[in-house]
Amino acid sequence: MSGHRPILTPAETALLASIEDGFAPEDSVGRPLQSMTDRELQVVDALLGRRLCQVSPGWGDAWWVRLTERGRLRIREIDPSDPVS
């Protein structure tokens, strides 16, 4: 099963896209966890389990959801024309 990628749900795809802010990984801040709906938090939990995003402390004593490198690669697979850094 090498190369097999589990299919992303529409909600997972939308959340990954909303986390991507267009900045290089070292400059990316993602989205504040506190701004997300209960449904988005459920999706974040699923994405965390798949190692597509991470939650980190950040500016303003808030927790931020950011893409992992694996998450960035999945975004590229969804839309190869999107120049994700």
C-alpha cells in the first residue's frame, strides 16, 4: 500500500485550505484555535491524528493551528497549481 493516501473529506480539505496562509513554514501562523467552531475543532482533531496539522502556543496567549509539512504536501496534491511554500 505504499503511496496510498487516505481520502480527505470536504470538511478536512476546507480546513486545511483555511489554515494555509501563504507564508513560508517558519513564518506561517495558521489560525487561532479559539476562533474555530465546534465542528472545525472536530476536524482539527482528525487532522492532528493524521499529522496534517499541529497546535502550538503563540501570539496573544492563544493556541494556533498550523499545517505540518505533511499537511502542506497534501494541499499541493489537492491543487498542484497552488504555490504553497
